[in-house]
Amino acid sequence: MKIISPVLLGLSLAVVGSSFAASQEMQSMPNEMHGPPKVLQVTREFVKPGKAGALHDASESKFVAAMAKANWPTHYFALNSLSGKSRALYLTGYPSFKAWEDDFMATMKNKALSAELDKASVADGELLEGIDQFVFTYNEEMSYGPNPDIAHARLMEITSFHIKPGHAKEWHELVKLVIETHKKAGTSAHWATYEIAYGGDNEYVAFSPDKSMAEIDTAFAEDKQFHDALGEEGMRKLRELEADCIDSSDSELFAFNPAQSYPHEEWVKEDPGFWKPKPMMAPAAKPAPAAKKPSM
């Protein structure tokens, strides 16, 4: 879904959930059908050229196997980039910072799990150009109809906004205007907005999960509805606010990757064919042709 029409801003601001995120859930991104988590921890891996795909899936499966072996209660999902630089995002959500601390301390105390994760990290590092981490907090006021159905999501639109220092008032006014216009226009837009707490400053990220790219087609087709609901005066106001408060923005598209995810069991039950696909079976060997009898 899109928060703001690219026609209005001249930017592809397809939004977000989440992720949206991303992503959310999270004891995964929206937390098990109960709405977006309050605290979202995101790890971003930049994958070396030629090392994505099956190679990275195999490497990340070691982390998943270690978590499953320990029957760990905290779950996460993985997103792989479909735009921009090759990278993978891993989103884990918590109801509070205290819950995150409890999970972190429990992992450290579990020597077997820690050893497996350390071993997997060393191997995974061979495939990466770099890695960084971020922590976000959910902003309900700036979110719009966040969709908790991560179980059936296949794509995540993620849009980040870096706000100019001292212009929080204009930013809040801009978001309010956009939300009110979507309501008036009756569009299908939906997103969950997170504010960065650690790893950056003055940044907001919106996550919007999609079941298919058809939802993106719908969002672009709804531009006229949004424009009509906004009106010429509203458009002028929106452009002024955008120029006043947004320093930069970026919109990217990601695909969910079940091979690199440690999904909640409720998601698996909802769509086992996606989250836990059956391993491909090697084709049965053809029987050797019977030996011909020598002619007499």
C-alpha cells in the first residue's frame, strides 16, 4: 500500500507494516494476530554479489535450526530485497524493552543455543559485505489500519522518512492530513509506523504487508481517489508540509523468505505450504533396461 501518492510528492512512497512492517509479529511483526509489537528489532545484512539465494538460505537455516532445536519462544521473519542493494532484513518484535532484555539474557544463559548461533554467525559472515541493527518503537497515532495478517503476506513495502530537526510539528501535521485523506477517499491503504529509538535519529519507518503485487497495482490505481479527496488546496498544503519537514525518504520492496524465517506456529498452521514447504524429492531413478540376450 502507499501512504502518499507518488504523483503528489514525486516520490515512490509505497508504504508500509511490516515488514511493517517491516516487519512486526513479532514475537514476530504484528505480534501473532494481536497487532504490531511495541518494540521492533531489525537486523540488516548486505549480501555479497552471487551469495544470495540458495547459498544464503542454507546459511540462515542454521540459525533457524538452532532456534527450533531449543524450542525458543521468540520468533522472527526474514525479508529479502526486490529493489535496491541486495540485502536481507530480520524482524523480531517484543511487547516491551524489558521483554527484549529477558529474551537476550535467556539466550546468553543457554550455552548450547549461544554456541550454535555463534557458529552459524561465523559461517554466515563469509557471505556478507556488512551488517547493521536498528531498534524501533511503534507509533499508533501515525499508523493507519495496520494489517496483522502476516501469515498470508508475501511482500512488504517499507518506506523510511528522515525528518528535518525541529520540524516534528509539521511532520505530525503531514501524517494527520494523509491519514484523514485516505479515510475520506476510502482507499485500501494500510501501514504500521515505527519511530527509530536506536541506530539513527529523526527517522520514521512505515511497513505495509501485501498478499501479492496486485495490491500494489490497486494502490497506484487509487491515486485519483486520494487526489480527488485531497483537493487542490489540500495538495498545496501537503506539498508545503512535505518540503518543510522531510529531509529525505526511501521506498523499497521486499519478499518474505520462509527458508530464513523462524515463524510462529500459528502462522505455520495458517499456511503450512508457504512457511514449512515439503522438501523437494529427488526424481526416482529409472530402472536399468534389461540386458539383451545374445543372438544365436
